Amino acid sequence: MESGNRSSESEFTLLGLANTSWLQVVFFATFLLLYLLIFLGNLLITLTVYLEPRLHSPMYFFLSCLSVLDLCYSTVTLPEMLVNLLSVNKNISFHQCIAQLFFLHFFGGTECFLLTLMAYDRYVAISNPLHYNQLMNTGRCCWLVAFTWVAGFMHSFLQATLTAKVTFCGLKIIDHFFCDVHPLLALACSREYLLEVMILANSGTISLACFVVLLASYLGIGVTILRINSEHGRRKAFSTCATHLLVVTLFFGPCVFIYMRPAVNYPADKVVSVLYTVLTPLLNPVIYTLRNQEVKTSMRRLCGYAKPPANVHG
């Protein structure tokens, strides 16, 4: 019990991304710019979907929820990393570290579930278009999104609770730019296999469940597209899900590399972590706007660059 108390009162040192002064300044300027772009891009998508009546459909509702999650997800790690880059004191308390881990997995887990839900939405839209409005009505969409947040919370609560039970001792130096499960388990006084298995099983079960639903949804979409006779129809059907498939690949690829393996730190972990905590939230608004003329038009109208459609008077 005494060693456990020492763990809860301890501080960790985050090494961050660089240990030389000039490189820290370069990284600070770069990631500050990227964070501002993430903030503005995702905020613009959220406001556009909320204010534009033409975008009040399930697909764009899920897109706005994804933008909110991307904004929250990057905010968990990037501000702390920016402070760390220019600060002499790179310490973080035990409770702050566990809190960061909790919110990282809360928003990350919720995004996993939401991306899976968006794949199911595209499956219903393409495979059963006549009943789409009935199956994906407003009330049901709100309940489904609420479920993703509840499931994400349960996942993160379990991850944070189990990790907090680990006893840490010795030099508490985290070779990362944020607190996460694998870097913390590497600092444990002894290998606690039961806790490690429970933590990895939690992430593995969620990843496997999301992967099965994603695979089933895209297999169903693929079968439906192959049954379409016209080339134009097949191309149009594929374009509606190609954007989402790209986003899923960008998010799930790095996450699978990090979490679907034993608790061992690799030199590439920090680089891969940048991909899903910085690059994915940055690229999501770009991917969805560049490939979607309706969103681009609505954004230009919101910013005053496009005139609203003229009213037709009877």
C-alpha cells in the first residue's frame, strides 16, 4: 500500500519530441501552426453543418460530431506538448498524467465507434436507399451518437483505472510527448501481467469489434456497388464512401500499430502517435471539404463568398 501511495504522489517527466533548444523552437512553431489549423478547420466544419439547413442530414451530422471529436482529441495532447517544448520544467503530476490518459482514450475510443457508425450509415445509404430516412432518422442518429460517447467513456474509464493501479518506482521518465498506456507500463516496478492483459484486452476487444463492423459494412457496400449496372452509378456510389474509407485508414492504421501489441516501446512510437493525434485531425476537414462540393459551397456561403439561393416568390 505504501508503494502505491508513493506512485500516486509522484511526478513524471515527459521527454517530448526533442532535446535540443533549436529543434524545440522549430517543433513549437510547427505544431502551434498545425494546432491552429486543426482548431479553425474543425470549427468551420462544425459551424457550417450547424448553420446550413441543406447539410442537416445524418451524414453531415456525423461529420460535425467527428470534427468536434478531432478538436477535443488534439486538444488533449497538443497544448501540453507545446508547453513542454519551451518549458524547463517538463514534469507532470501523477493525477494530471492519468487524467490526460483518460481523456485521450475517451475521445479516441469515441472516435473509433463514431467512424464505425459512419461506415454503417454509408452501408444503409447505398444498400437500402429507399428506407434510409426511416432507418437513420434524427432521433435514432442522436441515440447512436450518444452510444458512441458512452462506450468511449466506459473504455477510457477502464483504461485509466487499471493503469492507475500500477506501481511506479525509480526514474519516472516517459519517453513520449503525452501520457499513454504503453509508456507508463514501461515504468512499472515489476511486470504486472494480469493488469497488462486486462488493459490490452480492453483495447483489443474494441478494435476487433470496430474492425468486424467496418469490414461487414464495406463488404456489403462492395457487393451493392458491383450489382449496379451503370458505370456512372457505380462511380457515384463509390465516391460517397471513399472519403470515409480514407479517414478510417488514416486513423485506424497508426492506432493498430500502437495498441494491438504488447506493452513495449519502440523508437517509432512517437512519430506514429503524431500521425493520429495531429495529422488525422488536420487532414479530416481537408479530405471532407476537397471531395465534397456541397460542403465547399456551404462554407463559401457561410464566409460570404457565395450568394444564397434567390427566393422564389409566388
